[in-house]
Amino acid sequence: MKPVPERTTSTVRRKPAAEVRAWIYDRTIAGLTRGWYRRVLQHLPAGARMLDVGIGTGGAIARNAELIRSKDLCILGIDIDADYLYRCTKVLSLARLTDHVTPRLESVYEHNGGPYDAVYFSASFMVLPDPVGALNHIKSLLAPEGRVFFTQTFHHTRTPVMEKIKPVLFRVTTMHFGRVTYERDFRQVLREGGLHLDQLATMGRTLNASYRLAVAHPRRAKDRSASEPFTRATVAPVNLQHRGLSQS
Ligand SMILES: C[S@@+](CC[C@H](N)C(=O)[O-])C[C@H]1O[C@@H](n2cnc3c(N)ncnc32)[C@H](O)[C@@H]1O
């Protein structure tokens, strides 16, 4: 499947404020998420088709250009923010990624492409208004052995201050930091969305939080039932090499 270039972002020059907004975003978030993308992209088989939900300014993906080209990956990056996508189009072009990554102004809830070997949420899952609805939707876009990847921050203990600060930060900076996510809630959302969690790996830590990679697939009959609580043992790494998708 080659990227479909329809409904790409407008090339009409944007207001300076919009460009500054996208630039600030790129400088602050993409430095961190670059490594997260690398972690996921490294484990995709050559020629894989991936849907990047919330590609943002493309800064993180562009910093992995060499890896994307060497694996001949085919990525469709969707986002609802026209300012970010305007910058993304330029960033992808500068990184010589236009043959591999196509940005498109579209919400995950409206997207109907595929089938995809991977659907990836990098710091975008916790900004969605209806995460369960998003999972139910993207499940239908996956190839039979397709996987869903998430990279994001998890908070370890309840942090009411952070829960209050995040929406304020959004109003001040216009950058979406999403809801504070706890592991228990995340697992619950995956269960409700019909996904089976294969792996939850820690990539880095701060004092009260960790950056994690989660890998999941649509629940099948042989997976544990939805009502059965997850335990550490149920998320022990599983070898997915035989499916062409590895997990860690
Ligand atoms: C924190 S940013 C992450 C950007 C990029 N994935 C990264 O990791 O550097 C979250 C992105 O999700 C986008 N987003 C929010 N709601 C969305 C939706 N319904 N469909 C697609 N993208 C969405 C936002 O506009 C934003 O660009």
C-alpha cells in the first residue's frame, strides 16, 4: 500500500503565530518522542504499513528518517491540527521522507484506510476525547496480525496537582498534554476497547512517572477473557517474531 496523497494539509502559508506555535511544539515534545518512535519503528518488519495517529509536527518521525527509508516503511500520519500539519509537510520534505510518510488532516475517528500492520499512538492516546471509541474503530483497520503500539507517560501515584495543571498548560501554551494516565485506567480502557495487552515496557523514568511502550492486539477467543483481571504474568513479553512483528 502506498500513501494516499489526498486531503493532505493545505500549502497556503500560515500566520506567523501558527508557525511559532508549531515550532515551539517541535522543539519541546519531539526531542522526547523521537526515541519513542525509534523504539516502535525498529520492531516493524521491512515494508510495513503503519498508521500514525496524531503525527503532530512530524519532528519526531523525521528524526528517524534513515530507519524509515532503510526499512521502506509506508506511513500515513493523521492529525486534526492544521498548524502542526503545515509544519509537518515541510519537515517531511526536508527529511526526504515524502515517499514514505504522508501527512493528512483527519481525525482518527473518521479515518477509513488500511489494512495496517501497525497503528501507533505516540503521546496521542491520552489526548483523545473517546479512547475506547478510537480503539474500537482502529481495530477494523488492522491487518490480521496487526499490532497497536502506544508510547506515553504513566503516572505512578495519584497526582491531583498534575491533573489540574495539564488543562491550564493547554490554555496557556496551546500544547495538548492530555489526561494524566495511570496504569490501571489504561488497562481498563484497553479491555473496554477489546484489545489484549501483549507487553508494557518501561523506557525511562522520572520521580513519579515513567515513559512506557505498550503493545496490544485485538482480543481473540484464545486470549484471556475481558473479565479476567490482568496480572504481571499476563503481560510478560511474548515472542512475536514469527508474525514479523517483535515487541521489545
Ligand atoms: C502530544 S501530540 C504527539 C505528536 C507526535 N505523535 C509525537 O509523539 O511527537 C498529540 C497529537 O495528537 C493530535 N490529535 C488529537 N486528537 C486527534 C484525533 N482525534 N485524531 C488525530 N490526531 C489527533 C494532536 O493534534 C497532536 O498533534
